[in-house]
Amino acid sequence: MIRVLHIMGCSDAGGISTVVLNYYRHIDRTRIHFDIGLTIPTVGQNGRLLQELGCRIHFLPLKSEGLAVYRKALAELLEKERYDAVHVHDSETCYVSLQVAEKAGVRCRLAHCHTTSPWEGIKGEIRRLSGCVLNYHYATHVIGCGQLAGERVFGKWNMRRPKAMVLPNAVETERFAFNEQIRREVRQELGLEGKYVLGMVGRLDAQKNYPFAFELMANLRHQLPNVILVAAGNGPDEDMLRGMIEKMGLQDCVCMLGRRSDVNRLYQAFDLFLMPSLYEGFPVAGVEALCSGLPVLLSDQITGELKFGSCVRYLSLKDQKCWIREILQCRDNSDASSRVIRQKEPGDNGLDIRDTARILDRVYREDTSGKRDGDEKNG
């Protein structure tokens, strides 16, 4: 049994903990066991689901409380539990944990990044460059959720070297497959009959760029009177966004559902999926939407890993008319037969979680066996 400690910030719904949960659901748990190290001292929704699968959760201090305190706590945990692998999801600062893991004799040490968020100022650039060097040095593999995310955190040059790999945030494709009956049920539940439904799924924060979607609706409603935007998610900007809807007079064409645990059902009710984000490490919600056969419109600031989709468009945030034109053109591509055909595209392009779980399984086994021990160690 290979015992893996995943280190991350929190285990609420969404984000990195969803990626870890998806992998643990589909990896061979008779050979690989996950435990979780959290720096936020609460067990969220995903944490509870991981516990149900047999994971133990350990709490670590925040690095902001002092690196010495953090290192000491992690070293004590590794000394006690004797993990075979440490898999860290801290982007630029993964190396802090990996250095402790190396000293503790952990053979498999993975640095995994999930963001393409921009860095700010000279200090931010120094921190990024330091992370590029140190993460690659202390890791046995550096993993990007997408090519752009890997280059952003680990450096373009390192992503061309032997330790580097891209492991996309794949999903359980069949869970999101189009279902006409569920579509009718959800549209009836939400009062969407006769509506052309644009969907968004994501945290209510600046990154997801909801104000752009609201402005789009203000312009689009005059050309498409039956259009409605349905958004699922919660977050720090919720009150501001609800106020914005009221101020813009969009109460009749924008529906904010809050956090939902049934987004796989919601995708069925949508006719088109919007993702005007300012950046994304990897557009998981876009993959989920593609698995239900939806047309998907993304901002051109998002990594281009979904360009394989036959009804995927990357559009400039500077040109709302382009978004409106594409939405109007996509109306003929949301019928059931088109969706059934398109929903196979993510799986055909390596985004089924069962395939990527096998890749991760192989990385754990190779690194713990020592086959890669020392590869490019001092390069």
C-alpha cells in the first residue's frame, strides 16, 4: 500500500479539494491510500466526503504563522505517519513542504499547481522565480493542471524538462452526460420552460468575472427576450453581485442559485455555458459543460486546453458584440442530438478521470520505487 499525504489549504466544495476527491474516488484504493493535510482548521464538504472514503485529516499551521512552526509540525507528522509520498498543492511555495519531506526520507514528492493567476510587483516575481528553481529541485515531479499553469508556476524551461508533466483536472464524464428527462425536470423545478438558458458555475469572486456576464445580459435581452442567465455558486462577492443585478434591473433575467450540490443536473437545463473568467488554471466547469454536450464560450484569457471542442469558442473580453453574436449563432447547436454527439469529445481528448487516475497511480508507483530517484536532481 502506497500512503500519500495531500497538502492543501481547505477542503470545502470546489477547487483543489474537488480534484483530490475525484482522484481518490477513481484511483485503485486497494493499492493507494490518501490522507489530507489542511492549513485551514475546518473540515468542509469535500473533506467530509474524503473521510467517508477512509482519508484521515491532519491540521497544519498556516505558513504565515511562521515557516519554522510549519516545518516543525509537518516534520513531526511525517515522522509519525511515515508516508511514502507527499503531494503538495501550494503553487509557488510547494517547495517548503517538499524540503521537509525530502529530509524525512519521503521518496515521492509532487509539486502540483492549479492556477494561472498573475503575480504582482517585484516581490511577486522574485517569489515566482524562486519557486521555479526550488520546486523543481525538491520535487520528483512537477505537475501542472494545464500547460499554461505549469509554465506560470514552474517556468517554461522546467515544463520542458524530464520531471515535468501536465495532468489535466479531468472529470467523471458519464456523470455529466446529457439526459433529456433530467433536463425537463430541472427546467420545470426552476421555472425555465420556454427560456433560452445561459449557465455559469463557479465561485462568486472577481476571477469569474460575473459583472461581464451581467452587462452581456443587459445588452442581449433586447435581441433575445426569452434569455435567462442561471448562475450556481457562492463566494465573497455575493452581496455585491446581487446588488448589481438589482441596480441594473436584471431580476427577471438573472437567477442566482447559490451553492449547489447537483451541478451535474443543472448542466442538463442549460442551453449554453459561459465562462468569462479573467484567468483559470484549468477550466473544470467548462469540461463538465462539454461532457453534457453544451456549446461553451470562454474568455481568451483562459488556457486553451478546450480548443478541441467542436462548439467551443474563445472570445475577447474587450468585444461584447462578439459574445452576443456567438450566443445567437449557438441557438441551433443546443438540441438533444447535437449534445449527445458532442458529449463524447472530452473523453476522447484525455479528460476522463479514470484515464488520468491511472497516470497518477503510475507516478506514485514509479517515484516510490525509486525508478526516477535522482533524475535531474541537481539540474
